[in-house]
Amino acid sequence: PKGAAGALCQQSLLFPPDSYVRLEMDGLCVFELDASQVSRAIDFGSRQPLPSPEVVFPWLHGLHPKNHLQQAFFMSRKRSTRNPPTCHRGILLVKANGDLSTARLKGAVAPDEFLQPGPCPRFIEADPEEGFSVRNFQIQTAKAALVSDVIVYGENLAESKKVAWEVAAAQLLQRQSQTAQAGNFTEYNTFVCTSPFSDFEDANSDIVAIGSDGCATGKVLDFVQ
């Protein structure tokens, strides 16, 4: 499939989400999956071609409307936009309790790296308001959350579902904002893993970076470690 400007769009086993159990609450929806489905989705996603640089940059650099220096640099070189790229579909793994020292899947992040909780959860505004940088590695998790389906997992299903609903609320707010600004949006969804972490350790250990005992498995290459 192609998106804006004919760019090839990444495919995913998570989209469309029709084959997953759908939960609904207060106008939001979350989809359920198990450990094996998480593993298959990650494996499939890892085999997709990376998006073309001109599709994701300079958006990934951070283009805050108040940062005139950053805006001027990129606007002088090409037409820049704050709207997320429409052809990227990543997978963001989120551990519900935020403790990444144990039971950590490969590449998993904590909710507070991209999510602002509260009565009206929203994604963190990561673009720097001042200064100039063409790197800004520290904002990449928050940027990735805007262009990814999110899978929440954990060691307590009730906690995982709570975080999943917060992410779903933030996604809805993002869709509304993007529609108001650009007139369209790319649909991303939230999933919650209903399997205990032991299912990953027993049958899907290839994506386990740190076991439930707090020891690195040595089975995955994880740049965060």
C-alpha cells in the first residue's frame, strides 16, 4: 500500500486489527492479544523495509512551532511539517509498571517516556522549544509513540489494562488534533497482552531481554542495556 507522495507504507500484523478481541469503554477501544501474537507481530514488523528518510525527516528531528531556529534551518531546505509521517507503522512495546529492570521485552519502554497521565491522558510534547539539534535522540520514544501501534504488557493484567486505556485515550486525542490540523489521520491502535510474562519466557524467549529474575538473557541485542 502507498501513502502520501506515493511512499510505500509499512505493513503490520496489527493492522487492521479485525482478528483481535475488541474491548470498548467510553468511546475508546483496546484490542487483546497473547504472547505468541506479540512475538509474531514483532517478527513480522522487523522484516519490513525502513521508511524512506525523506518521509520521516525532519519530523523526527523535532519541529516545535516556538523553536524558530530549528524551524528556519529545516524550512530553508525543504517543506517541513509537524504532522507525523503517514507511511510509518511501528510497534511500541510498553511495560505497564515502568520497571524495566525485570521482565523486560526487547525494546520495551516505560509509560512515562511518552505518556502524560491524568484525567485526560495525552502524548508528551517532545519537540524542544528552544535550541538547535539534528539529533535529539532523547525525544525518539515520544516521537515513535505517535506513529506506532502500542502493545502494553506486564505482570499484572489489571495494571496493563489501565495503562492501555490511557494510551488509547491519548491516541484518540492525537487523532482529533491531527484531523483538525491536516484534515486526515493515520489510525494507530492500542493492544494489551493478556498472557503472563512466563509465557514469553517459556515459549517466546527470543524477545525477552531481561527475565523475571532480573537477569539479562543474552538472547537479544538490546542497545538500551
